[in-house]
Amino acid sequence: MAWVPIDIDVAATRLRFRPQHFLSFPSRSSSFHQLLFIFVLGTSTARSASLLSSSVVSNSSHARATTRFGAREANKSTISIAMEARRISDTESAAGDIKLTNRLSESRSPYVRGHMNNPVAWQLWGPDAIALAKKTNRLLFVSIGYAACHWCHVMERESFENQDIARVLNKYYIPIKVDREERPDVDRIYMNYVQATTGSGGWPLNVFLTPDLEPIFGGTYFPGPASTAVMGEQPGFLEILEKVREAWQNQRQRCLDSAREITAQLREFAQEGLISKSGEGEAGDGLDIELLEEAYSHFAAKYDTEFAGFGKAPKFPTPANLSFLLRLAQYPDAVEAIVGDKECQNAQVMAVDTLKAMARGGIHDQIGHGFARYSVTRDWSLPHFEKMLYDQAQLLPAYLDAYIVTKDPELLAAAHDIATYLTSPPMQNPTGGFFSAEDADSLYRPNDKEKREGAFYVWTRKEFKTILGERDAEVCAKYYNVRENGNVSPEHDAHDELINQNVLAISSTPEALAKEFGLSKDEVLKILETGRAKLLEHRNKERPRPSLDDKIVVSWNGLAIGALARFSAFLEANGDADKAAHYRKAALAAVDFIKRELYDSNTGTMKRVYREGPGDAPAFADDYAFLISGLLDLYEATFDDAHLELADQLQRTQLSLFWDSSAGGFFSTAPAQPDLILRLKDGMDNAEPSTNGVAALNLHRLAALLDDADYAANARATADAFEAELMQHPFLFASLLRAVVAVRLGVRCVVVSGSGTNVDAAVARARSRVPTTAVIARVGAGAVRSEWLKQRNGLLRQLDAAEPRVQVCEGGVCKDELDMTDVDEALRAVR
């Protein structure tokens, strides 16, 4: 095993693509900080730390880079630290002699509470722990993860349940556990630090902070004393703890000075969305349609023509990119004229083939429902088994759009598969809303003592025969690539958990199987159908289900609300009223839950998380952006302007709390939070879409629906704030590119009034297209409610809501009504 595939995030593998001024951070780091890396990691291992390099190149779980210190200088420096350590007294102040107790039972987070029985005396992130660090002059050791994170569980077993490690952490540090899904603001700050200093990132994220919250050292997974993972020459976690303690104890002032310098450089490193207005010319001058062509060219160059997807292993779905590619050919002709007709069609092919490869691959739960987080292998065959709500919520509209442009039933089936997963136990909360994730690890049998990765999902060839019988097992094994000795390569099985096991992935077709086994196609389809049902029944009956992270997170629920609303509108327009009603009901219940449990109508603000009651953390900018987006989709699916009214209220709150009045765009956090050393903006797409990309599109949509010029100006300013980054690497900002198109081509509002065959056909057709540069509103008989909208949008006040008509409103003017004798032709002009 050459490396350990930590639970990495897409952005962690993209650091090398950040704008050039970001890349200067490592080469200008303080010399002491560089020496600290050498001292902690060892001379040879420290050569892999990109902090010691002028370039950042990601390679496996830690970047390999060339140190600018020779071995002789490095050895001299480490000897110097050790010699000075002997000259300084080990005596600590009396304040440092305290006895910590584990406080994690006070948390509601499943991830945090999962560590409450560790011998480590974990504290909760907050003023108490920070004050304790200042009082005792101890470093904070902050470990950040999430409940479904496999390597977080590995590090817990190896290190945080180890008495020797607990003894060191409890005696010399203030150890803190953080759920990244509750506090993404804290996670992002220190992920930026680890990415900048090691060249990669992921979870678990482990950082050592001064009492002023400034980082001095960090990384991801560190192997524990009994680790079986092969990490080259990397030292173990216990050794790292001892060396960081020694440096802090004996060279404290130098550590503090270094931390301040590094934090200053980190602040410069994290200038995303803050630098565009510092250049020459007017902001936004460079934001043009040509950026879409540049982004397309990047994806075309990275496309894997053999297995689909982009780049090498590990492979992430990254739905924002797939949606960008699917949408290129659906935009107005002006986009196609610049990007190119063949290029737009090729973009669609790349996205569709990737979605099909995923649907057939091991990343897809072939007998249950839903998709795993990402694929460890290039061919999508071996997943990292956790299932995240935000992945399902983004993949559903991607599969829907792919079906719309291809009419391929395989893609529609995948969309139904995801929607079924979202609206069924265990992911749907019975009282409304959607839970966060299912774990990667579980017990194979109820009486087993230790969990293992993928135990719920993998199968042996013997199990197939026992459950399905000889003939059906042969057919199903061939279809799902089930082998006698398993189909998982040892190089991808770090802990020998998958020996002789098979991850199910479709590797044949009913036609090929019929020919091979001398059966009819219908007979094969029947065998596959009954086989899937038997395997699912056995799995649900005999295997403990992975742990459920039953937090309800506003931002992820917003994504799910929008996905289900769009899908329900499409299905209703195309004759599947029962399924449409089922999915729409789930979306409505989620909105009701958030309004009831997490929204304060007096202040217009929200809490971010619910679990056994609202959490302490306020909602962040992404919570507002994603929920507003979902509400806009729900409005267009129901024509109930109560959803539009709530979206308008939340948009005003987001602007008041997060808007950057100097440079434009939205900060991720509200101002003056005492437990944060940086206030960041989110422009790049990642595992989740960019907050500013979604917010910019929300503003464009609201501007069109409400005829609000201020919202339109905010939308443009949001895109302008990221001009410098967009100009350098547009492919990292796929969500913001939709806003660029909206700025250049405008967003039109199709207003439908009255009822009748033609207007109903227009609504159905509009709901059956990939959304690009138009929104749709309805007033009068065909709307559930529309009085608020008519008052909010001045253009609609004088409209005769009873008269059946469809017209386009844009730029403060409603134009002549469309000719509905040819619905497709009429709507083509406003796509």
C-alpha cells in the first residue's frame, strides 16, 4: 500500500490551480515554521512538506515537494532546537496543572458524541476551551471531522482510544473535537492552512493552535501506535505530539511569532473574492462568455475517455461541473456561437457518459438506493462508502437534466433512485427534513465487535450462491462482476477488510447475458429483478445498517428541497402525478420543518443545525443561499408565492449579515465572530456548490421574478467580486459561470396568467427543459397563491390575472404575449 486515501475533498486536490498570488505562500513562510516541520516530521519526511517549497504539487495524502534546506542545514537546525530545549526549564506555571474531563456528552452532534467515551479529555469548541488555553498557556489540539468519515474512525481507533496518546493530550494540550458540518467556518480556515502548508487536505483535519487560535502545525490522518497503514517515513501521532509539545514548551516565543506571521500570510492566501477591485479598469470587464469556452477546454483536456469522469483516481462526482457541461448546449445561441456547436455537444456527451459510468459503478448502491461519496478507483468500481445528503441532492437534478437532453431511461431511473433514497427511511425525518449522512463503516453481523468499511454493501461469491441459488447466482454474479476471490485490489484495502469481498458494479448487459446463458432477455431481466430483491431483503434483515448522522443541516436541506421540487414539477408535466406529489410533499415538509424549528420570523434569521433541538451555531451564508435556491425551485413547482415571499425575506437577511459592501459578494460568516481568525468568501465549487455562485443566481432569479433592480445589481456585483479568480481558472467556478451568462444575456421572467390548454401546455413545456436564463411565474387561477407576488412586483399589479396569456417580462417591461400556437417555438426565444 503506497498511500492512505484519507477522506479528501475536491478542493484539497485543486490547490495547485489557485490563482498565482496564492501559490507564493509556502516559499515565504517563516524560517522557524519550516524548522518546526523538520523537527516534528524528521529531516527526510519534512522534505515532503510543501511549506518548504516554492511550489505546491499534490501527490497522495501529503504533497511531495523539494525542500530548500539541504540535509546538513536541516540537521544543524534540529540539533539547535534540541540543544536550546535542554537549556530552558521544564517548569510550567501552576495554571497549567489542571485535570481535564471529557465534555462531549454536552454536544448534540453524532460525530462529536461518538468520542465522548474516549480517554482523551475532549473539550467543545467555544469560549470556555479558548479561555482555558489562554489560562494554562497550552496549545489547542483541534481535530475536525464528520460522522460518515472513514479515516476519522480509523484515527479514533488507533489514537484517540489509546491511553498513551490520551495521557499526552490531556496533560499538555487542550484537545477539542469539532464537527465540520456544524462549524464549516472553523473547518475552512484551518483546511486552508493545511492545504497551504502540505499541498493537500482532507479529514480528519488535525491542527495545533496557539491560545489566540493561530496555527503552528497541522495535517490530516496521522497513524497511531498500532497502525497497519503504510505511510512511508511519516512519524506516528504520538511522536508528533511529543515533538510539538517540546517545541511549544521550550521555544514558545518563536512559535508565537511564527504563528502570527503564518496567519498574516494565510490571510493573504485566502483573498478569494477580495482582490478583483484592486486591479486596473472596471470590475467585471473581463467577465464574458469566452470564460465558458475556457472552462470547457479544461474539462475536455481532463476527460477520461476510457472510464469517463475527469482526471485520475480518486474520482469525485462534482455535480456542479456536470451541470455546467450539460447546460452549455441548452443556453441561448449566443453561448453556442462562442463555445462552438461541436464543443457544446461534446460537453453533453462527457457529462452524460460520466453519469452513466457512475450509475453502473460501485459508487452507486446497486441493490439499495443512493450514491457513495466518491470512487477510490479510476473506473468508479470501488467507492468510499459513506452516503452524503449533499451528494444526492446535487446528483438528482444532474440526472434529471441528463435525461431531459437525451431521453435515456437509464438516466431517469437513476433520478428516481436518488429521489427514493431521499424520501425513504433512514434519510427522511418523519417530521420533515432530511438527515445528513450514512456512515461508511458498519458491523458485518449483529454480534461482531468491530466495524469495517463497506461491510453493509459488499458480498462474497458464496453468499450469492446461498441466497440466489446456483443458476441465478451465475447470472447475477456475471452482471455485477462478482468473483470467487473478490473484486477489490489489495492496494486499495489498507486494513484487509475487503478480502474475498465484491463491490457490486454493472459489468454486462441483459442482452449479453441472454446470449451467454442461453436465456431470453425477459428471463434475464426477471432473474436480475428477483435477485436484486432477494439480496436487498437479506441485507436489510441480516446486516446492521451503517450509523445515521441524524443532524438536519439547513444548507443541505435547501439543496434537497430544490432537487425534489424540480423533479416533481418535471414529473407532473410529463404525466407521473403520483410520484410528483410524493416528492413534492417531502420538499414541502422539509420547508415546514425549517420554518418551525430553525427560523425566527421576528429577526428573519436561522440556526444552521437541528438535532434534538436547534443547535447553537447560527446559519451561515451557504445555509441562506442553498435554502433560497430551493425555495425558488419550490415556487416554480407549485406557484405558491408563500415560498417566494420567504425566499425574499431570507435574501434580505443574507444581504444584511454577509454582504461585502466594499468588494461585493458574500462572506461565509457574519462579522465580529470572536472564535474566528479569518473571514472568508466561498467562490469555488467543491463537494458543495459555491455559496457565491448559488447566491448570484438567486439574486438574478429574484430580480426577474420580482422586477427588483437592486437584486440585479447585487447579482452582478457578486460575480464581479471574483473576476480575478474567474479570469485565471474559470473551471473552478462553474456555478459562478451561470451568473456570468445571466449578466451578459439577462434573465427573463415568463409570466403565465389564467388557465387554458395553451397556457397549461406552456407551463408543462417550461418545466420539461433544463433551466438556463428564464424563470417562470404564474398569477390568477393557475396559481396556489399570487397576491403577494402581484404586490411585490409592480409590473404585475395591473395585469389581468384571469386572462389566459403567456408573456415575457424583462428589464422593467412586460412585452407582447407569446404566440402559443407553437409552444416550443415560443419558448425557444426565452430559454
